[in-house]
Amino acid sequence: MNDSLTQQLKYLRLKELLAHWDDLLKLAARKNFSHDRLLRHVIEEEYRLRRENARTFRLKQAAIPEPLVMETYPFNRQPKLNKKKIMALYDSMSWMTNAENIVWLGRTGCGKTGLATSFLIHAINQGCSGRYVLFAELINQLYQSLADHSQQKLMRKYLSYDVLLIDEIGYVEVEPVQVGLFFTLMQKRHKKKPTLITSNLGFSEWGSFLKNDHLTAALIDRLTETSHVFNMRECSGLRPKLTSKDELSADPPKS
């Protein structure tokens, strides 16, 4: 390959083609590719690599703490969970097409986050943009944005994601202004882009931490209007429990 072609490939950002130029020529000779077949092969490989790089970038941007996938979810340990309905939603992607939310309600450790993360990763693998965020982190970001007058920029950021996963709603109490900002975000995503939500509290208990009956009722009304709700309150905990021996041998807390 001459210097001119090398510079042209670099300018076009065809790094993979540049790196494997000689290998491609050898492959074409070995398999007796026609000019048409060689061009198709080059374009297909470049397309595949770019899509894979874009998918990897979207996964990184999603800030998922643990990349849990549906194939590893232990449905056999959750017989009370409606696996058929979950898999129908997962496979059809109808919740994305129809901008429908999915809400998982249940005790800590029953696998809500694992299921929600699986849906988020599946959507990202299909070409969507997405983001994982803890409810406490989201609320804190919204509150801080008021101080530096960046709430509109932050709101646009969370509205831009094709899929937003808000994890662990209900673990922190929020101030009235935070409730208002959270409601605004959910209202603007309503019927436009789907949101995945997990909570350790049932809807009837949300007023205990939102502390605004009017906005709580309005929020739940919008969520339930276009949501698939999975009640996992009777599902088993999946996290291993410490035995008495484990507890005795555990390191003492540092002072």
C-alpha cells in the first residue's frame, strides 16, 4: 500500500480496513473473489465493526454498574414471576415501539434491577441509546442543577435517552422542589420514550417519601396509564444469606 492510499484511509477513518489491507487481499486471492465480492466483503466488515463499536460506546455511556443479561436470570427460583409476559415484552420490543414504561415492584434482592438492566442492555444492543441511574443520584443531580441554573440542560440530557432506567425509587426522602423536577422529567417522557423503574415500595407507599399527595397521585396515574407493572412483592430474595458462622467470621466494622 502506498503512502497516498494510507493517508486517504486515515482521512476516511477506515482504521480497520487500513490495519487489515494485506489480509483482505490475501483472502480475496485465496477465495478467488470477484471485484464485486471483494467490495461487498470490505463494506460489510466495516459496517459490522462500526456498529459494534457504536454499541460498545452506547453501553459505556449507559453507566450500567453490573451488565446483567436475561440469559442469566434465575427464573426457576422465581415461580411466582410471570416469565411468559416478561419474555414476550423482551423479545417483541413492543414497549419500545409503543413508548411504554415497565415497572418492577418488590423486596430488596428479588432481582428487579437484574431484569430492568437486561431490558436496558437489550434495547442498547438493538441500536437504542440508554442510561442507568439510581433514583437518589438522579434526585441529587436535579437538585444541584437548580444551584447553577443548569436544570434545562440536565433535563434535556435525560429526555434524550431512548430508554431511561431509574433504579431503587423509594430509598431516599426528597424535598418538594426535587419532587417537582422529577415529576416534570417523567411527564415530559410520558408517551414519548419508555422508562424502566424499580422500587422496593408499592405505589400506595410512594407518598411516604415523595411527601406530596397531589404530585404522587399524578405521577402514579401517568406511570400506570402506559406501563407494564410486575408485582414482585411475593418473590423470593436471590441474594445469598450469611450463616451464623459467616457472621462470626466476618471482619469487625472499622471505627
